[in-house]
Amino acid sequence: MATEPGLESASDPGPNTPGLSTDDAIRAMLLLMPRVAARLKRIPLPERLQPMKLAPRHLSLLSYLLFDGPMPVSQLAARLEVAPTTVSLMVSDLSQQGVLERRDDPEDRRRTIVALTEDPETRSAIERWLANGARAWRVAFDPLSPTERAVFVRTMEAYEGEST
């Protein structure tokens, strides 16, 4: 994979690198993604959450509930792009562990609303667990323009859609 004339190597892009060729960007991401995945797996659980058998797969579910508030299982399933039964099983497990709470929907008693626990110690531990990633994304996104951020997010979504 050749570097376009005038561009630094993708393995060592300098601060003034105006861009990358497609091949150099692919190379850079193929080298970077395993390190990112490994780092995500090493995010330590706060002590309060350690006995609760939480795993990285719970990050998205908990993030939606933290950022967007309580929601029905069907809405969580749609956002996570998994079957409602998968979310129901996760919610059941996390409810038994005291991480989530289930409530009847006051507008439709057939639906269940899922929320993070009201227990302040557990909720604070969940916020700390998710805050590590939020801080890292803030550092990465702050220097970018809103358009650049949108391009990055759309690129990651396209990659995720093609890599399955």
C-alpha cells in the first residue's frame, strides 16, 4: 500500500498531516482497532460492580439508559440492534443483580420500562465505569469540528455495518 505523494506514513502521521490515502487509512485502522478492542476489554469494573458479572457487552445498554433515561425493552432492542428477547434476558439478569429496575409503563401496562437502579452507590459505580470511555472520546472529539465528528461517527457505523 503506497503513500500518496507529500503525505507522511500512516504509521507515524505528523501533526501537520493533511490527510491519508484510502490505503494508508485502512492500514492505520487495521493496526489501531485491535489495540482499541484490547483496551476496551481492560476497562476495570468499579469494585461495587465486580460481583455483578458485568461485561463490555453491557456498556451500550447501560450507556443508553444513562444518557437517554428509562425506556421500553423494545426501544432498547432497536437501539442495540438485537432481538427483544436478547435484551429481555440481559435486563432480567441485570435486574436480579440490582443494576437495573423494571417498571410497568403507566401508559401501557403491557410494556415494561427499564431504568438504571436508583441505588446511589450502584448508579455512581455505573457512571464511573462509563466515564472512562466518555473522557477518552471527549479528548479525541474536542479538537474536531462538528462536521469532522459526524464523518467519524458515520465512518464507524459504515465499518460496523460492513464487518458483520
